[in-house]
Amino acid sequence: MQRRTLLTVGLVAGTLLALVGGTLALTQPARRAGRLSDTARTTLTAVAKAVIGPLLPQAAEAKALALQAHVGRVEATIAGLPPALQMEVDELLTIVSSVPGRFALVGLTDSWQTASDAQVTAALQGMRESSLALRQQAFHALRDISNGAYFADRSTWQAIGYPGPRVL
């Protein structure tokens, strides 16, 4: 592919993604008044199961409670970010929670709610290994938000053998 064609494709794809993201952000935002939408909660729950799944309790009820608490921590984590970064996270969640964004950016054909843990894990792995920097960045953002919120909570430290900060 010629450099001019590559630049044109990149510019068109970036413009299209910005238009889709902007339109979605106006019609179906991931957060309103600092609260995650149900769609964003479903997306973050599926991502958490794929990213921190082995660290979650195995019993179904305990796992559901842990995931619910985790999504609440993610919401608090996002609220603690600078406003510009909050907007970027909102846009990312809005796009990946939408059908076109989930399909194009994540590569997941089933909905977040119906996709199996293995399908979500495979889709995230595809994002991580993608040759497109945009997909890699989206993966890292989703993973980092999930990991940051999980490992910042004192109740999760035992699962990884972390005794907590040293007393000075």
C-alpha cells in the first residue's frame, strides 16, 4: 500500500470514528451526571470477568457481588480522573458499548451481556495484538481502568498476596 493511500485510509477511519463516537456520546452517553449507564456497566462487567476473572470468587453469588462492587469502584475511579480524561474514558465506553463500536473496535460480534467469558477474552486479546494502534490503546485503557479499580481496593489485596503498604 502506498503511503498516500495509507494516510487517506487513516484519516477517513479517524474521522468516521470521531463522528460515530460524537453521535453516540450525544445520544447514548456512557455516563450521565457521573453515573455509569446500564450499558456501560454491562460492558465493564464483561471486561472485568475477562481481565480479573481468575481473581474473582468462584461461587456465583459471591462473584456477582464482587463484580457489582468492582463496577462501583470503576465508576469512582473514573470520577476521580481529571475532567479531560473523564471525557476520553466516557467516549471510549460509549463507543465500545455500542453495537458498531463493539464490532469494529473490539471485534466482538455477540453483545457484552451474551458473550461468553472466552469470547470476551479472545476479543480483548485480539485488540491487544492488533496492528492498529487505536485498538491497542483501547485495550490498554479498558484493562488499566479495570485493574486500577480492582487492585486499589484493600479487600482484593489478599487474593494477590499483597500485605498492604508499609507503616512508616
